[in-house]
Amino acid sequence: MAQPLVKKDDDRDDEADYSPFLGIEKGAVLQEARVFNDPQLDPRRCSQVITKLLYLLNQGETFTKVEATEVFFSVTKLFQSRDIGLRRMVYVMIKELSPSADEVIIVTSSLMKDMTSKTDMYRANAIRVLCRITDGTLLTQIERYLKQAIVDKNPVVASAALVSGIHLLQTNPEIVKRWSNEVQEAVQSRAALVQFHALALLHQIRQNDRLAVNKLVTSLTRGSVRSPLAQCLLIRYTSQVIRESANNTQTGDRPFYDFLEGCLRHKAEMVIFEAARAITELNGVTSRELTPAITVLQLFLSSSKPVLRFAAVRTLNKVAMTHPMAVTNCNIDMESLISDQNRSIATLAITTLLKTGNESSVDRLMKQITNFMSDIADEFKIVVVEAIRSLCLKFPLKHRSLMNFLSNILREEGGFEYKKAIVDSIVILIRDIPEAKESGLLHLCEFIEDCEFTYLSTQILHFLGIEGPKTSDPSKYIRYIYNRVHLENATVRAGAVSTLAKFGAMVDALKPRIFVLLRRCLFDNDDEVRDRATLYLNTLGGDGAVVETGEDVKEFLFGSLDIPLVNLENSLKNYELSEESFDIDSVPKEVKTQPLAEKKAPGKKPTGLSAPPTGPPSTVDAYERLLSSIPEFANFGKLFKSSAPVELTEAETEYAVNVVKHIFDGHVVFQFNCTNTIPEQLLENVTVIVDASEAEEFAEVATKPLRSLPYDSPGQTFVAFEKPEGVPAVGKFSNMLRFIVKEVDPSTGEAEEDGVEDEYQLEDLEVVAADYMLKVGVSNFRNAWESMGADCERVDEYGLGPRDSLAEAVNAVINLLGMQPCEGTEVVPSNSRSHTCLLSGVYIGNVKVLVRLQFGIDGPKDVAMKLAVRSEDEAVSDAIHEIVASG
Amino acid sequence: MESCPSVKNIILLDSEGQRVAVKYYSDDWPTNSAKEAFEKSIFTKTQKTNARTEAEIAMFENHIVVYKFVQDLHFFVTGAEDENELILATVLQGFFDSVDLLLRGTVDKKEALENLDLILLCLDEIVDGGIILETDANVIVGKVASHSIDSGAPLSEQTISQALATAREHLTRSLLK
């Protein structure tokens, strides 16, 4: 095991697999580590053993607590040796072992000695190690040395102290903030990286002080920053300042734009790129401002370095989403990138071209892409498919060639995700472009003739069942569907039977033939297929004479299951254990929380076939439990809705308060979540005094004060109001936080006996109509809409006045109503002049509401809206109109 | 975006995707198995690309990865999705050139393992807790190599020749630049 680890140049003809760590084993190395305890240290031997230990850690081996402690203690012995190389390894080893607080004490004195050593390397490394392993208490002892080190003339030492400062700022901000004079001095350093580290630290110290950041940027953009990295930082800080000052200086030139533009002529590529990217990301950037940035990015496109090409094309891709015209100049360079070796670059180039292309260039582009598609991985193909989908929605006239392209790639080899992306795209195109419907459905039919994915087959069959009967010649789909009954597995066969039944229900002319086919299915060898065939034959009246299909049959066939599948699954699991018969009405209809799934996909694209109604990210369950545990609120009945928290204080104030509005049938409870951000204070008897003088229908009935609010541990206080039962009362409330404040001694953590009463003004809060609306989606809006019927429909038109964009108007109305957008209709394609948005929700009193909004925009940005509401209660339909009329 | 440019990890693998040396600076991969899964995924996806003359780049699970291969060694540097790609490439180049200098031009797995202490020190000098310390290979090597000369202990024959060789190499390279 004691193979020397030094370089051997002459014996290169060893077998290829030779490794100095061959057969290495933890136990043996730990044994070897005993050499650290020898009275006569052999530095080289010790270095080798440390390397082996590090190798083990690097390979993912872990040491037990005991082993780690033992190694740590013996490693500390090595501080006796004066060998620099060994000391260097000791530093790395200590950092890797990350010793516990009581172990740290052992090395503290050794490290502090090194920190004041004459050897620069010792000083720099000892600082880094000590700051890595230390906690706050030790920091005050070494603070003096760290401040000296920041302005040390050796750049390595200064950088070590500054970088350590950046890390320590996370845990001990109040100490690091005291160093800003030294850091300020280091920003002027002649050493490039010291300047970079000092600038990073200085900005982090001051980041909450807008004025100070502004001053920092102003002075540095005038001077000369030497290091390219520091220059990149400065560009980032500058764009932050620009972003924050944008509101004040609406007129004239953008401040600091000249600096950014100047950076485009810097000699370091990383600075040029950083500046170009910063310019493209400016809020409301004009095309005049964009031009110089686009020009340098265009030059990068033909660079020999893949990294540069990638960076440029990725940025231009983003620009193309908002300013497609600005990027068109690069189209020729972009087209040559389609054949780039690096497929990420090629894919980005393609998707950029698809965004910037005009109607006439579509065909040429599609030809190029066809060649390209065969030799890229599925993940890239999916990106291309999505880009083609949006292109098709942009140029509906081109649907023929684009649809052909999709159907061609659908026939080629590919994995599930890829095929699913194509099918989803075709489905969306069928839905949005009526002319594309028939050809799209036929493409899908051909696809299921030879489809290896059961999931996709059943989804397509389901979709065919809904869309097929409405086409001009429904009979031509029957063959494709019935073929499935012969050739596929049981799941697909069952799906095909349901689809056949839907055709039978909708198209009376086909009914007799459908019955023949369904009767044949009665002899299937699978239970589910036979059961379905029997069921449908009975519901459609296939046994006797041909009858008109009743409404309830259609509802049965097409109606959506308005029960969340998770709830159904749970109920069925309980049913399996119980003796009672299953009652579907007993399944709860509330949408349970979906804790993680929500966060991961913000603003997800419409997903075609499978657009399940996702519930709002509510924590209703948790709130319900919390509120029912408080006796004062226990008799309020069932919680209807809890709002998302609304901040009542600005960020970074002494006390942070937000409010959650809990709506009950006859009551409203405000839950104030308070956080005390002052370590030297303890708050007691915390209440919020709510003034409801501007909310006439509300009467305060109960308050629940918070007994004690220590530093940094949030607590809640509640105020409850009574309001007329079932009425969506609205109003405005002003709030005052009242409490008794006691001084806390930071060293002991004990509070003083006597406190002082104090108040703190909070922002107003409002109860609005949207608070009485639950966001509940439906999976198939059209079905839900039709089954709701026009009995309680109310339609009216509204002028929304001038708006920035259609999307802004749509969002404003969605927020006003507080309803769940369905089928991805909240997304407004850019440049469109009209838009239809579908909303669904449940109004207080458990009344289901569906809304269809049609927006149109004309010349001077005037938006008009047609609002159609359907609900189970006409009073509610009227109420929705009132919300819009008054909002 | 106002934050300091940062590196999430530096990875050095062999031609079978096995670790030679790795260093993670972020908690995006909390366990060793998560780390290994990430390494496996970047290794298999980049394996067939030609990253021998110029550094290549790709995106993985919302990370930017720049990479470069030489002999049977695969160098990777990972950063956040919105990181400046060219900064990451500079870090990669700094690491790559340092290793080249430290191993005196014979950069392969065998040499790397035999001089693992130098590689680990080199990693330690390039990035500290995600923050870039130094990207100039000559400076990095200067910091790492100066330590192999023992000041207090008696100088053995080998360390002198080694030191001289490193110095000579160092000098010729900086002249050739």
C-alpha cells in the first residue's frame, strides 16, 4: 500500500489499468493514518496517506463519526511539521472533514498562528480554513486579522479574506458589515481578482441600500475596472440599478446605457457577452438600444468556439420571443448553424428561426428541418415540435405543410415523450384551427394503426370519440377504430369500444352499424371489453328498436367526472376494506393540495390531451385544521376558502406581517402572520387592531391575541368578523399592530421585566369579490358548458378602455374574478387581435360557475370584452356581471 | 442575476465515467447517489461529442455544463442555467491548463491519479465554495507547485529535479504564449 505517489516518468509501459489506488480499502488507510502520531514525522508518507483519505472521500466513501473524529485529531498533530506541502494537504483535509464545534477548538490556535505567519501561503489558507469551520463566537476574536488581511498587499491573502467574507456574510452579517471600509479600499486594488472579490462583497454588504448601490455603480462605471470578472459584476449591478430607476425616469435616455454599450467594445469576450445579454434583458428595450447588442451577438454566431456560439444563439433565441424583428438580421448566420456539430446549438438555431420566420419562409425552413430531425436526440426533437406548434398557431394558413411535417415525424422512430409531444401538438392544432381538423384526425387515425404506446392509443381514441362524430363524414373513422378491437391489447380494445359507442350516440345514421360492431365485442375474451360493450348496448338501446339518444345518455358518455381522481382512489381503497356498498356521492369533491407538483411547472404550456384540472396550490387542509382548533372559531362552520397571504408590510422592515383571509359562510377570519426581525426585542400580547369603518357589512366578533413573539419565530394572531350569511360582502380594512415591547439582552437572551406599549402601522387590506370564488378547473370546458345549459346564462358586453396589451387585459379580468383558467386559455399569443378565455370556479354557497370571455382589441389599444356566464343559479350569474361592472 | 458568478461543481472523470476527482459547491445534489447520477448523465450525453480541440457546452436539467476532453480524461464545469457561459468556460480552461502544466503535458488518467494531491490542491485554488478564486493557469500552478518544495526538510534529489522541471516547463510555456 505504501506505493510512492511521486511522478515516475520512465516506467510508462505499465499495464493500462494501473492505478495507485488499486484495491484501496478504508480500514487499511485508517490504520495507515496512525503515522500521523509518530514522534518522528515523515512528511512525504503523511502526504500520501492524506491523499488516500481524500481519494476515499472523493469516491463517495463516508467516515463514521468516530472515524472522522479520530482522523481529525491525528491530522491536527501534523501542524508540528514545517513541511509546506504537507501543511497544504492538512488544510484541505480539515476542510473536507468539516469538524464539529468542540473539535474546531483543537485547531483554532494552530490556525491562528498560521494566520499571523510571515508566509503568505499560510496566511491565505489559514484564513480560508478557519472561516470555513468557525462559528460566530470565534469570529470576533479573529476579526482584527481578517480586516488586515483584506487590505494585505499580497493578492492571494486579500482574496482569501474577501471570499471568506462573502461566505460569512450569510451567517454573520452584522460582523462582516463592519468591514466595509477595508473592502472599499480593496475595490481599488491593482490586483484583478482582488478587485473582483472586493466588489462582490461590497455589493452584497450594501445590496439592500439602493442609494449606496447606485453610488457604487456611478463611481465605478466612470473609473476603470481591471478584471473582466469584476467588469461582468459591474454590468450585473448596473442593470439592477437601471431596472430599479426605470420607474422614475420615464423620459429621455436610459441612465448607464452608454456604459453597457461601451462594454460591447471591451477586449474580453465574457464582458462583451455579459453586456450584450444585459442590454437584451432591459425592461422595454427599444430596437435602437438592441441593435449594437445584436450586432456583437451576430459576430459570435460565426465564432470557432462552440461555447461562444451557444451563448449567442441562446440569447438571441430569448430576444426572438419578444423582438422577433430585431433578430431577423441574423437569420443567414442562424441557418448555417442548423448543421452545427453541437446539437444544442443547432436546436436553438432552429427554434429561433421558427420564431423569427415569416409566412413565406416557412416552407423553405421546413425542408431544412426535415433533414435535421433524423440526427438529433429526442429531447431536442421535442423542443422543435413545440416550436412548430407555436409557428402553426401564428400562421394558421400554413397548417397544411406543418401538419404534414408533424404526421411525417409521427411515423418515424421515436420514444414515448417525443411521440406524445407530437400528438399533443396535433390535438392543439385541431382544436385551434378548424380547417386543420379533418386532416389532423386522419393523421391520428393512421398513427394508431401502428402505435406501440397504449397510453397514446387510448388518449387518441378518446379524442376521436369527441371530435369524430362532429365531422362531415364520421363513418370514415369507424374502420380505424374497429380495427383496434381486433388487433390491440385489452386496454386499447376497451377504449375503442367506448369510442364506437360515442359515435353511435351522436350519429343516428350510424347507429345500426355500431350495434353490429358492439355485439361482436360481446365475445371478447377480456371482462372489461365485454362489460363496456354490454353497458353501451343497453344505454343506447341496442337491444330493441332504434331510439333517439336521450340527454342523460349523452351526459353519461360525454360528461366529465367532476370528482378529483385522487379522492376517488382514496375512497375506493377504503371501500375495499369495508362491508358497505360504494356510493360515488360520498366521495369528497374538494381538490386536495398537490404540494410539490405545482411549484415545478410554472406557466406550463397547454398539454393537449391530458389537461387535468389542477387544483389551486391551497393549503386549505392545514388552515382548516388550524382554525377548527381555536374554540372561538369552531362554530363558524365549514371553511369555504383561504386566500394566498397578502403582505401588509414592506420587505426588510422591523416587523413582517402578512394576512390570510379565511372565508366562511357567515364569517371572515383574518389570520395575521407576524415575524419579529429585531434580535434585541421580545413582543408580547400582540394584536392587530382592525378598523372596519369602511366595511359596513362586517362586525367584529372575536380576536385572538398572540401571547409572545420572540425574534425570528413567526406567530399568528386572528381577528374574526361576522357578515351577512352567504352574501359576498366586500370592504376595506385598516390595520394597526399593537404590542408590548421588551428589550432583550443579546448576550444572555433574557428579556427585561418591564415592557412598553407600542403600535406599528400596517397597510390596508381588502376583502374583494374574488375572495368568494374558489378556483376549480374542469377538464373539458365545452362539455361542462353545454351540460350546464343556457337557463341561467347572462351575456353582456363591456368596454375595458385602453390597455397595454391584450394579455394584460385578460389577466386583469382573471384576477378580478379569481377563477381558474381552463385549457390554457389564459395564455394570449403575442400579436393576436382577439382572444377567448375560459374560466371556471365555485362561488360561495357551492355554486358552480363557468365563464366565457371574448376579448377584442382595436386600433388605439381599446379593449372590448363580451362576458358570458353560466351557473346553476341566475343570481350568481348576475353577481359575476356585477363584479365585472364594478371592477 | 445580481449575484456573483458561481460554479456549482467541477468534475474530472475517466473514459469510463468513473471519478478521478470531483468537487461540488452547491446543494443541488445532496447525496452521493444524486452526484453519481448527474455524473453518469453528463458523461453518457457528452461521450460521443468531440470536445478535444475546443471546449463544448450543453444543458442538463437546468444547468449549463462546459466540458473538454483530453486522452482518457473528461473535464466538466457546471453552473446555473442563467450563468454567463463564457465565465464557466474560463474556469474550465483554467482548470484544464493547470492540470496540463502540473502533469507536464502528459495528461491522462494514470498521471492524474499518481498526482492526485496536485489535482486536489489545484481544485482548491480555482474555486472556493462556488466563488471563483483564480482562473489563470500560471498563477494556479504557481500556488500549487510552490508547495512541493520543502523549505524546512532536507531537499531530496527528486524534489529538486522536479522543481526545476516544473519551473522550466512553466517558463517555456509562458514564453510560447
